[in-house]
Amino acid sequence: MTKKTTTGADVLLKVLENYGVQYIFGHPGGAAIPIFDALYDSPLELVLTRHEQGATHMADGFARASGKVGVVLVTSGPGATNTVTGLLTAMMDSVPMIVLCGQTIRENLGKDAFQEADVFSMTIPVVKHSYLVKDVNDIPRVMKEALHIATTGRPGPVVIDLPKDVTGADCTASLDVEVNLPGYTYQEKVDSQGIKALADLLKKSKKPLILAGNGCIISSAEKELATLVRTLQSPVITTLLGKGAFPENDPLSMGMLGMHGTAYANMAVDKCDLIFSIGSRWDDRITPGNIEKFCPDAMKLHIDIDPAEIGKIVNPDASVVGDAKLVLQELNKLVSELDSKEWVAQCQANKKKYPMKFKIHGGLKAQHVIDEFSNQTGGNAIVTTDVGQHQMWAAQFYKTQLPKGWISSGGAGTMGFGMPSAIGAQLAKPKACVICICGDGGFQMTLPELSTATVQNLPIKIVIIDNKFLGMVRQWQGLFYDNRLSGVELKGSPDFVKLAQAYGMKGFRIKRPADVSKVVAEALAYNDGPCIVHAEVVKEDNVFPMIPAGGTAGDMILEEPKKRMEKPKGST
Amino acid sequence: MSLLNTHTISLFVTNAPGVLSRISAVFARRAFNIDSLVVSPALDGKFSRMTITAVGDSKSLDQIIKQCSKLIDVISAQEYDGISILEKELALIKIKTSDKYRTEVLQVIQHIKATTIDLNDEAVVIQLTGNSEDLDSSIAMVEKYGIIEIVRTGKVLMTKGTDKT
């Protein structure tokens, strides 16, 4: 049967195709059938997932690895509600994403129709913008606007709710429609005066500290950042999501700051006379509950594309709203080397005195496995993670060299993010080595996507750090709740090597420290498809250093405390 | 914690479904209660004017305004204070009027410059316009006769001079 007319769904896919979209991550359902029907004739490739949450994390991983928009297609009702976690994840970490949701026909809206959910209303707090399309001829404009909004300024997810009778109707609207968004602006021009103010304050600093956040990664400002760092001779710390903005093996890199940051990063925060956030939002993983105690004697400088971030947590002494790359290009023309030799030496001495370390003997350590992956890949793999202890160990021990080489759910802290996002990242970067580091808990939340990895035949390496516990919560219960372990022991997990085989994948196992080097090498050499590396690590290891939630560098503990600790005042 | 004050925010928004939900979600997320809200189409019907009064601390409100400004449907959002703006509100008040007090009530109504818009043996409905604080004091003056019901429109505002709000 040949199609005679052009439907809304055809036009929708055509706009995506013209924009350069290659993959759609999705799962079908009744209300989305017209769009899936249109896909039949479209050059866009569908990555069929096993769950809609998986689709959103794949699109997210694709977007973070490539810097391009990730596209998701799901059906109405539960199909759409299953994307909410993925939307929150993308919203919190400023990831460009389009989520296309099928919806019941217009006539049935608001009548509790089969698989009807008020997706527009329930996603309002987790989207940058959203649409409910009521007229098929609005589709070209809505799609163009959505792509523009998702990918510009501070990126974020856009939901488009598409009633089935709208996508199925004939569309006569031209594709050459103008985007008309009078309420949408973002800073495109460079604020020269603001940049001069930053430069003037920088000049006076003897103990500068640059804090690189996700904004550096999103704007691809790594070259400009490196120039600034080397010109000023300033140490650099990064947020969790800023990892990769500056090579972590560089002598000026002090690694990650915050709750589980390196001791030397947090000491630098405590002692600096100027802290310069470039694309970080000073969130509560890196700042104390009482913000007055956050580097109290330091000048605070801030660059952010989002005006709502300026002054939200920290009131900066100088700030510029703009794209990190463009702002740094101008700033670099105004700065010169600071009188910071002593300070740099002090930071580097702390780095030697308080190194990140682990004991290689006495059972297999997660840190050992991650450290080995870091060494054998030279920090040049794309690493995705879940959330919890393994995530913090990965952040501490995987020395990321690549910008866009570190993909982790920072703001939302979404368990189950790692494996699907690795699938998306590998599709975005087919030649890259993609490693998912996850825990036994989070992995099982989106485990069905192993099928998707197998079908796509992607050589991702899924490293399961299996300590038979929901380790981070166990750590808190151990440190602050008299070790009253509640709801944290993960019994009944499958044998992950056998699971790999059941999915037609290769499975590796590491049980002893002596096997680490050999098995890691084997896993990295295996590129015929996805593989699981099941690392059976010691059950009750904790992540240190640790600043209890809400605390400052002065509250940092470097190793297992001898006494019971006070419950922290901050949030989780 | 800074002091709780009443703030008046004027927003210029696209006249589209869902805009009100998006804006009220920004207030609700920080547990800000909206005291009054007036929405009406602007001169150009593609847009609407929204005036919101809410009580809260100034720092949170700054953040709320910034987050409202970020919404794609919001063209502008700004807080206004009394110096640069004209503000008005309208109230309908239903007051008990027994034979004993009718004359007195009508005198008070005249004094507070209200308009009587309905009158019967037991009640009078009056219309008051003015700034919100004047309405509060006028209402206080008729309170003792027994107010059956009040409906207020909420504050609307406009900047003085030729500048657009």
C-alpha cells in the first residue's frame, strides 16, 4: 500500500531528519502508532528499548557524549509517565532532549480515556518547555521551536504531547516556518564590562581556585579553560559533572571537590582567596548548608548561561551571564600570570600528602577495579555511572581526560542511569571505548536494556561493582545511624556472568585482586558486542574522604571514624 | 531569614494554555502562597497581563521572579513597588442592613466613596475601587454592621508615564 498524503507524523519526522537527527530512542503503543507508521518510511533509525525510562537515559547519554539533541518517542499514559525520571535527570543536568509522547485523540482529552495521562501538566516542573499540539499544521513550528529551545541557552528537555488524531491527520503546513518565541532569550552577546570586572578581581588574587562545572562541558570550553588555567597558573577543581573539563592528570588539577571530593580539592576551597565558578551552580554537594561558611574569605566569581543561577546560592562579587566558551575567550585576552607560585606549591604538597588511596590487599576493592580501568584506558574512555558508592569511587579514581568523557546523573542522582546512557553514548561515539560503571543495585533498575545493547551490538563494557548492598545508604546507616542496617542488603541478585550469557553477551568475573589487571585487559580487548564485568568486591567498604552533608572542609573525615558520628544537618 | 512582605509582580506572558500552570508551579515549589492573581488579555491579544500578589521573603521572591522570567511563555516578569506605579483593586461587599442601622450604613458608604449597586431590606451590596490598602481600611469601617460576603478582584497595576508596564 502506498501512502498518498503527508501526515503530521511524516512532517514531524521530516523536521527531525532535516535537523540532522539520526536516532530515535523509543517504545511504541496505541497512541503513538501513527508516528511509528511514519518511521517505517523514514531514514531515522529507531532504537527499540525495553522500557521508556531506558529510552530517556539512552537519549541523555547520546546527547551528553555528542553535544547533540537526544530524541525519545513513547506512547501515551504509562509510556509517557515512565519518562518522568529521565526528564528530571536531563533537566537537572541541562541535557538537550526532545520527548515525543503519543496522546489520546483530542475528542477524548480530559475524559479519562484509555491510556490517557495529563502529561503536559505532570511534566511542567521537569521540562524546559512543553507543548500539547492541537492542530496538525502547528507541527513544523512546534518541532522547530522545541529543537531550538532544547539545544540553546541552558539546554534542557522539551516534551511534545501529540494526540493520535493530530499526528494521523493530513498536514499542509510548510516546513519553512519561522520560529517565533518572544519570551525566549539567552545571552548571545559577550558582556565586555562584566568580563573586565572578573579580570580586575582575578588580578588581585594570590590564591586563586578555578571551579569548572558542567557548563564548561556543555559549551565545549575545554581549550579556553586550559588557556585560562595555564595563563593564570591557578589550580583547578571540578564538580562531578565538570570532570573532563580539564585533564585530571595535570599537575594543576586538584580533582573533584565536595562531599566525596579529594581532600586536596576541599582544602584548596577552604584556603583560597578567590573561587571562580565557570558553569557550576554551587549546589549542595559542594557547598555547606550555611553558605556564609563557604570559603568565607574568598572573592567569588561566577559565569553562568542561566541568569537564575547568579545569586541563587552564592552572591558573587562579580559575575557574567553568558556561554562559558565565549566569555573565557574574551577573558583570556585580559589576564596574565598571577603571583600564585606559593599557593600552587601548597596545593600540590597537599596532593602528595593526602592522595586518593586504597588498600590493594584484604579482598577485592571497587577502587582497585576502577583504578585499573583508568590506567589501562589512559583516562580516555567515556565512562557512564549510576548513583552511589561506585559513582563516587569512579569519580575519584577514573582520571577523566576527555571532555564529554564523563556521563553521570549529578543533580537528579538517578539509579539505573548508567547502562542505558552507555548505550546512547556508544551510538553517539561508535569508535570510543564506553565503560559503564554501576552498582548491583542501580544496574538492576534498568537491566532489561541489556537486550537493547545486544540488539544494537554495541561493545559497551558494563562493570558491575557488586558489594551485595545498597552501599551508600549502608554507609550512612553505619556512620550516622548506629549501623542499624535497614533495607540495604541486596539478596537474591542473579549471577551477573550467567545473566550476561542469558542475554547473549560475554561475561567476565573478578573475585581476587590478583585477577584485576588481566580481566580488565580482556574486557577492554573484547569488542564483539557488549560485555559484563562482574566485580565481586568487599561488602562493607566506605567512600572517603567524606564531608557530612551540610558541612564544610573543616568537617571532612579522611578515613573510617573511630567513634559514632553526629547525624549531619544537611540533606542526603 | 528575611522579613515577610507583600510583593506585587507583574508578568507579561503569551496568551496560551498552560501558562498559568507553569507560573503557579514556580510559586508552589517554594511554598509561596499567591494572595491574588489577575489575568486578562493584553492590548495585543496574543499576550496576557498577569498581576500577582504574594507574601514571602525578598530573596526567595527574587529567585521566583528569575525562574518565572526563564519560562519560555513569559516575556517579562518584574516586581513593582508603590512609587512608580498606579495600582487599583475592586471589591464587592455585601453588608447587613437592619432598619436600625440603614441610614448609618448608607452614610458610611457615602463617606468611604463606595457605590451602592444593590439594596434590599436586609442587605446592601457596595462597590469599592482604590488601592488595596484603602480597600482594607474601608472594609474595616463597615465591618461592625456585619459583612455577609466580600469578593475582591485582586490588585492590577500599571506604570506611570509613557513607559509600558
